[in-house]
Amino acid sequence: MKKLTSLLLALGLTCLAPIAHSTEAKIGVIDMRTIVSNSPQAKAAMEKLKNEFKAREDKIMAQEKSVKEKAEKLQRNSAVMSEAEKSKLEKEVMAGQRELQRLQNEYREDAAMRQQEEMKKVIDRVTAAIDEIAKKDKYDLIFVREAAPYASKQMDITDKVLKATAPSA
């Protein structure tokens, strides 16, 4: 029993030793959502993507309109159309719907991939700014707000990061 008590005491003192010798840690907190949504690079990336995919959006809209018009024509005139005309128009509607589906799927996939590429660039720049601030201001630890259930306003360095990511004028 005496050995067990001695062992626990030694273990407890060993665990407390680093705390007694350490200095106060400097901790910061950032709101990554705010940084990404308010950074000029993210806004520019979104505008770039919007412009890049505008022509494809227009093509999809035109295809939707064409399919809708053909489907309405088929519904409206099917009673007075010959079987051959009706069959031909039904095939055109189905082919148009398949083409529309294909265009939409390709658009979604390509847009998601490009958005990830552009956001990676933004995140890389934000990460570099965070590293720079951490080194310059001697932060020991920087948390993302979502990982810290509570943090005082004094610990929030979101504005510093936003300023560091802003293009130099």
C-alpha cells in the first residue's frame, strides 16, 4: 500500500511539473466562415466562376426551354397529330430530356470541381496568413471558432487574418 501511494504521488508530481514550469500560452481564435465569405479572394473567385460557367448556364436554360416547348406542343397537339409525327416528337422530347440531364450533371460536376480548386487557393492563402500572424505575434495555438465552445472577444483574431489576406494597395 505504501508503494502504491508513493507511486501515485510520484506520478501526480510528474504530471504537474510541466504546468508549473510553463508560461502562459497565447491563444487565438478565428471564424473561418467569416474569413472565407468576406475575403476579397473568395469574392473574386466566385465572380470568376460565375463568369466562367455563364455560357454553360445559358445553354442549359435554352435546352430546358426547348424541351418544355416540345413537351407542351406534344400535349397540346397530340390529338390532331399523325402517329408518325407524335412518335417523332415524343422521341425528340425524350432525347432532349436526356441531353438536358447530361448537361446538368456535367455542369454540376465541373462547377463543384472548379469551386473546390478556387476555394483551395483561398484556404491556402488564409492558412499562410494565419501562420504569418502566429509567428509574428507569437501565438502558441490558434483555434477555429467551431472547435472552441467558448472564446472571449479578446482572443478573436479574425479581423487580423482578414487584413492579412487583403491585397496590398
